[in-house]
Amino acid sequence: MNNELKHYRNPIPLTIFWLATYLAIVTIVGTAFWFAADQVQSHTLPTGNVTLTTDYSKYVVGETVGFTIKNNYNSSIHMENSCPDEPLTVYKLVDNKWVRQHAQASPKDCPAESREVSVAAGQSVSGSFKAWPKLFSTPGKYRVVAFVEYYNSLPYKDIEIIDKPAPVNNSPAAVTDTNPSTTDATKNSDETNTTDSNNHEIEEELEDD
């Protein structure tokens, strides 16, 4: 009874005790959350794009088509290495429709390497279709497409394959006289000389008689 009356008359010590306890609990819990969050690796949403370019926009049949994939994202991208299948997907425009083209490389063109190609943020990777010449063996319009894992868009590049130019004939052409007046004058001169010669022979025969 005396303690209760004492607390009632002077409640400050008990209030300080509970306040200190509350602050201690908050501090401990906050420190625990901070430590746990620091151990978890944070992931930011990827931003940027992926671009696909080729060395040229037009190639002659038989030329090697080269390409470059640039990662403009803030994180790495991944693509499948499907060798001996073509490294990128190729379509050809046939009757106003894009038709998938297929080819395979020889086993020696597929070295023992990872089946996944990784490109770091801001970096690029280059390649070519040198081991797949049949993909672009006929003239026409083609579309090269890159499939990137977990990337919704499809980077692509349109190119054109044309026939080889016809060989130029460098043999010298026959020289012809394109001035008809010179030819006619020469012909007339020859005819006149022949006529004069014949008249001269006739006159000599008459004098002999």
C-alpha cells in the first residue's frame, strides 16, 4: 500500500524505465533489420535496350555477313549458343512473307565452349555467318534476328543480297570509220581514176588506127 501511494505521488522513475525499455527494443529491432537488409543483394529493374547491326546493308552473293550485338542495358544479357545451328535467326522475304532459313556448320566450326553467351552491361559481342554460307546463297531480302533471354523485344536488321556484277569486257573494239563523207570521197576518187584510165586507153587505140 505504501509503495502504491509512493508511485502515485512520484510516477517519473517508472515512466523513465518504460521509455528506456521502448527505445532499447526499437534500437535492437532496427539494427537487426538493417543488418538483414545489408546481407541481401539488391536488384534494380533493367533499363535500356539491345541493338543488332551488320557490317553492311547490302552484300554480294558469297560475301560473309558479319554482325554485332550491343548491350545498352544496365545489367548483363544472355543468349544461347546453338552451334552447329546458325548463331542468329535468319528469315528471307518470299512472296511478301518472312520464311525461316536453316543451315548447319561442320563440327570443327563448333569449338568446346559455353552454350550460353553473356554480354556485360555496355559491352558488345561480334560474330559472322562464315560457317553458314548457304543461308545467303541466293539474292533477295533477309532479316537477321537476335533472341535474348528475358528480353521482350527482338532486335533485328534487314539486309539485301545481290548477284555478282557481270564481268567487264576490256578487249579493244574494232576501229571503224564513222565519217561517211571520207568513204564516199575515196570511192568516188577511185571510180574517177578508173574512168580516166579507160578513156586514155581508148584514145591510144584510136591513134594507132
